Amino acid sequence: MAKHSHNFIETYTGLVGFGFDRETDENAIRYYLQKFSDDTLMEKLVGRLTDDELSEIFFMINKILKNHLSEPEYHSLFLKDNE
């Protein structure tokens, strides 16, 4: 069984926009991140990113994870090493 899922993108039918309201903003972020992490897109895009862009993405994601997840949540939800 796969450890990772991207079910939201497969079922969401609402507005994809930003700046309308908090709920729409949250849904837009979920939608964009799941689309962005698609394996086919990543294969095409990652090699085209500059070193600075790679660093910026990596450190931004790590900062968000550190700011909003406890250590156990980080391990179970992000690393998925407690399953």
C-alpha cells in the first residue's frame, strides 16, 4: 500500500483562486501543491530550476514544517516513518 496520497486533487470541484476568502485560499494551496508534486511535472521541472530556486523551495518547506508540526507529527505525517 502506498504511503502517500493526493486524493484532494482528484475530487475537488470548487474554485481554484486566491484572495477570495480563507477557505478558498486553503483549498487553492492544497490544489496547487498536489498538482505541483505530480511525478510527471516534477520530472520535467526540477532539472530546469536554478540552484537558488531549489534552495528556496527546500528551505521554505522545511521552515513551514518546523513552524507548524511537532516532532512526532513531522515523523508520522511528513517522513511517514512511524507507520
